[in-house]
Amino acid sequence: MNGSPARLFAAEAIGTALLLATVVGSGIMAERLAGGNVAIALLGNTLATACILVVLTLMLGPVSGGHMNPAVTLMFALRGELSPHRVGLYVAAQAAGAIVGVILAHAMFGQALVQASMHARTGPSQWLSEFTATFGLIGVILGVRRARPDAVALAVGLYIAAAYWFTASTSFANPAVALARSLTNTFSGIAPTDVPAFVLAELVGALAAMIFFGWIFKLPSGSQHVLPAHPDRAA
């Protein structure tokens, strides 16, 4: 499962685009239908996001690994499961796809295609939330791949659904998502000035998780891992 660069780029780009179209579009729809009830709007946004994550991971996993997240790509690269020359390809595809997804959501709901978000998301509690959300996400991926590789997609969707509600930031856990959501002044937005701190917290969380969970999931010498082959492992 070692696709051409064009196929890998296309898979990561379309996956991230559909993810952001869902995050932003469901946020707009939820806010319109919730009648001012923010909890109901967030619940609708949560369910749509969790469902699309499961679907996209199952659909694109055999092609590119279904990362749709630079923090996940970084983790695989540092573990030696993604060749260094592919990292730039993946991150570029994810960023481009995320921006296209936001524009698509705006177009579907008849809004200005690109907007500057006014939704402030800053402060220690928000940064800790993003660190925690990404730390947990990487832990879920590493742990479930080791024990039940066929259940990774479901586990990721369930984790993000939970993290929407137990973190103060509603769990972006994805630098491409943080970047793209700065371009929407809707329910899902984040002020552009708040994005760098979110991205930093997410990357630090991913690195911490890779170290910590890599240690606790390390098998004794002579044991065999049950990890599936990554699409780029043979590169």
C-alpha cells in the first residue's frame, strides 16, 4: 500500500476538505436550528464531526493512512512509519484541503466564502485543552492500533466526540483544522491571532503523547506488535 505522491496528496486533501466542510457546515446548521441553545448546537456539531471522522478514516486509511491532521502525520514520521520526504506532501495537502473545506461549507450555506473569525479562543485553559485533546488523540491511535487495528476509525470518532465536551476548546486537536477555522466567522471559528498558540499546544501534545504512550505500549523484547502496515512503511 504505497501510493503515488499524487494519490496520497489527493486522499489527504479530499479527506481534510470533507472533514472541515462537516465541522463548519454542521456548526452553521446546528446554530440555525438550535434556537439559541448553544448546548444543542454543540451536540449537533459534535455528532456530525465524530461520524465523518469514522467514515473518512475507514475510506482513506488504505490509501494514505487517513491522517487528515499534521499532528498525526508528525507522529508517524517521528516513529519512522512515514518517510521524511512525504511529510511536506501530507501537510500541504491537509492545509489546502482544510481551507477548501471551509470555503465549500460557506458556499453551501450562502455565506461569504472567506471570513475573518471574531471568535476569541485564548488563555491557559484553552491551550491546556488543546494539549490534552491532542495528547489523548495520539494515545488513542497508538493504543488501538496496537490492540485492535480494525477499530481505530471508531475509536478516533468516539474520542473526538467525548473531547468536544470535556475540553474547554471543544477539541480542535489538529493544526490544519485550527488554521482553516480562522477563516470562518461562524459557530466553529477561531480568531486568527489565537491560532499560533493552538497549533503550538497541539504539536507539543502530540510529541508528549508519542513519548509517553510509546513507552507504556512498548512490548517486551521478543513480543510481536499487531500494528497494521502503514501505507508508507515500504517507502
